[in-house]
Amino acid sequence: MRTSIIIATLFLLAFTQQSEAEYPQHYFQAPINGALRLSGTFGELRPQHFHAGLDIKGYVGQPLLAAAAGYVSRIKVGSGGYGKVLYISHPNGYTSVYAHMNRFTPALEQYVKQEQYLTKSFEIELHPTPGQFEFQKGEKIGEIGITGRSFGPHVHFEIRDTPSGQPINPLLFGLPIGDHRPPQLHQLKLYQIGNDGSCFPGEVYNLRKQNRKAYRLSGKDTLLTPYTHTGIAVKTFDLLDAAPNLNGIFELLLYQNDSLLFHVNMETFQLSQMRYLNAHLDYRDWKGKGAYFNRCYRLPGNHLEHIYLKDQGIISLSQNEKVKLKVIAKDQAGNESSLTFWLKRSGENKTSVINYNYFLPQAEANGINATGIQLRFPKNTFYQDAYFDYAASYENSYGIYSLIHHLHDPAIPVHKYFEIALKPNQSIEESLKDKAFIVYCDEEGNSTHCGGEWKKGWLYAKVRALGAYSIMIDEEAPTIQPLSIKHKVKTGNRFQFLINDQLATASNVKSLSYEGYIDGKWVLFTYDEKNELIEHVVDGNLEKGEHTLLLTVKDASGNTSSIEHTFLVE
């Protein structure tokens, strides 16, 4: 018994060393000085995407260091997403990425600002020539911040393969992360799997610790299922030494009677495939409860590459057959936790009853034409065959210019954009047509502007969610609220405004745009989308005396607001 344990341990170590040996060890240093505290790991399940790097905690203004010698190959500045982000290409074929930065080095800041003034745009993407900006390993490249979609000071750090742009788990490069704690297993979920691979959710079971590394079902060891084909999903997280965050795991394995059935490994993936996360997790539970269940089987339309080393996953049982199942969750440091239980098929095979009026095969293009609506779904829009339920209702509320079209179930994920065309059920004045848009209303009553283009009396848009759609008109201008505005200013003072629109916009629709001028000349305003904050820093180029600031903001429907302020440079 002891010998077999030693052999298994040596095999595990050999596998880990082989995996790490593919990548240069200690070529990259940490991007900050001091102990590394992570709030996010590579491959972690996030809303609509897998996490592509490490989130390293810090404080605003903390120095950021080049992980290795190289040159700046890309700079991007945006109001959302990665915010201010720097890409450094290295001679060994990798690129390091530093996102949510507060500021770059002075030379880079000056270069970016010059380009922003040339293009008259705050949001910008630049590709300096090799050698234009070079850094040595450990040299300061800027500071940690909270720009973009960051809600706490940290650096989002990535290592990518330069030719392909594919992110690779930075922990495989030997970064010093303290990790002596095994992952946690929280819950187990069963699914009925149809003959076509479609799944239907079943029961959720709580798990409890048996010892530090082993878990078991609460109150029972054997689960009964009436289904011929069953799938499982588990809610599991990893824990690191220096921070309390529940992070993503590195590997997940499922064994049936000691034979490997399913294996997920978070070594690398393609950025273009990150939305397949919606097929990997239980989307309904995430959308409804914020829960992250990892499926231990693949949906038919899940074409994600690289992370699945074995993807059979589905458990097939004959009547009264009983199998032993074992789930193992691992972190990159080699710590692991396991759950062992038995699954038995008992009773007659059940079939879920589904109410639907259209059957949409997942692997085919599909279309629906009904009163006042046309839908066109590209091939692979869904992750499994859709038993699609469509209905329409009449809404007599002011501002609604079509039927309310209810597209199936908002808890069903959509991978690709599909085309929706709606026809008004009442006349719209010609002068208001450019203010019309297709609106998505969620179950909480929130509205999202999805854009729209008129073609032969129909309003067309590209959307990527199921739920309720209709036509509305937006005549309300965005708001501009002065936050910090002075009459007498000097170099370094800031003009700050809060800008807001009453409607959220879909990710493929341009939301608020703005332009700022002083004495008729374009000036740079930075924009923090998450805080709705826009600001201009007074530079030393303004002469002493009186000046006029003009800020104009436009929403997705073309409605505009402006504010003018006269100030004095002392």
C-alpha cells in the first residue's frame, strides 16, 4: 500500500515538472516587489469569460516592474476593460501584459498624450516600433491603478505566447506564490443528458469535509438517478496562503470506477474562445444565483480548445447499475481535494417535459418569422439544441412602439450574435425614426439599448441574449453634472464632471461619446466608465487670463447635452 502511494506521488511530481519544464522557470520576475497576494488566478470562471491572468493586489501608485527585459509592443487606453494597459514583448517569444495601470512612465505618458491629441481621442491603441521604448528586468514601467473594469487596486498580469497571442498560466513560469492549502469543494449538481447531448438540470447536493483533503456528500454516500445518461457539475474554489479570496482551480478530474472520464486543465486557452465559458459553467445558476458550477462533461456546442484533456464526461447507467465516482480538484502547486460517492440508476428512465413551439438544431442556421418579428440565428448560436418558446404580448405603455416579443428563456446562454428585426405596430413620425431603437428588458425591469437600423419598414439589430424585446424611442439627452469646477485655476487643477444616460447600452452599441474644447480647441478629457467620471487636467499651455471650456456629451440615439464654463488662469 505504501509503495503504491509513493509511486503515485512520484508520477504526480513527474507530470507537474514536465508541464512546468515546457516554460522557462524564473525568467520572469513578479511585476511588484514584496509578497504576492492574489485576488484572481488564471482560468478562473468570470462573467462571460475565463480569467486570462493573475490579479495581484497592491495599492494605487505602487511601482510596477517589467517582468523581464523587452520592448513596449502595444499600449492601450480605454474607459472600460483593461483601462490603461501595457504590453512588453521579450526576446524569448513571450509577451507580458500589465492592465488597470494608474499611469505609465513619464516618457510613455508623454508619447500617449501626444497621440491622443493627434487623433483627438482619449481611447487609443498604439504599437510603438521595437526599440522605441525598452525596459530592463525589474525596471519601473508605471504604477498600479484601478482604471477600466477594476474595482480595487491591483495589476492584472498576463504572460502570452507572442506569435499566437495566446495567454498561458503565469504560475507555470515559477512565480513565487505561497500555496499550501488544498482547493475547497462546496456543492455537486446532477443533470439529465438527452440522446442528442442536451442537458436538463437536476438536484443540487451540499458537500462536507471528511478531512483536510477529502469531502463527502452530506447525509448520504449514494445518489439515485432515474436517467440513462447523467452528467455532474461541481462548485469548487482554490485557496492561497496570503489572501482569503476564493480563486479558480488549476485542474478538475472525474473518475468512474477508477477510470478517468473527464479532465480539465487551466494551462492555456484562446482569447477568441473565452465566451465558451457560458457552456463550461452552469449558466442558469450563474445568472440567477451568481454560482459557479464547473461542468464535468461537454455540451454539444462547446468548441473550446486546449483546456479539455479528456472530455467524455457523460455517465451511462443500465437499470440498477451502481458506479463509484471520484472528483479531484487540484491547484497549480500540487495541492488537491477529492470527493468520492456512488451513483445508482433506480426506477424508470424519465424524460423532461418541455413546452416549445420551435425546434432549433444547434449545429444548423435557423430562422423564425412571426407577426412583427424576424429572427435569424447563425449556426452554433446555441450550445445545445434549442426547444425554443416564442410568444408576443401587447403593451399599452407610453413609448412602446411594437409588440413585446418574448424570446424563450433569458437563462439560456447565446454564443453568437443573432439578427432581430421588429416591425412597429403604430406609426412613428419620420423626425423620430432616428431616435428609435430595439430595447431589451430583463426580468428585473432594466432596459438596454440594442441599437437599430431601418430597412423597408423594419428595425434591425444584432443581439446576443434571450428575453423580451420591443421598439422604443429615446428623446432624453444625457446628463452632465459638475463635480469639481472652479473659476480661478492653475496648472494641475482638474475639471471633473459626472456624465450619465438613463439607458444602458449593449456591448456592441456605442454608448456615451464626448468632446471637450477650450477656446474652440480640442482638449483631452479622460473617462472612467464605471464611475461615470470625466475630467480634464489643466496643463501649462494655457496663457494667463480668461478662457472658455465647452463639454458636449452624446448618447447612442444622438441626443446631446452641453455645458459651458468660463474660468480664469492665474
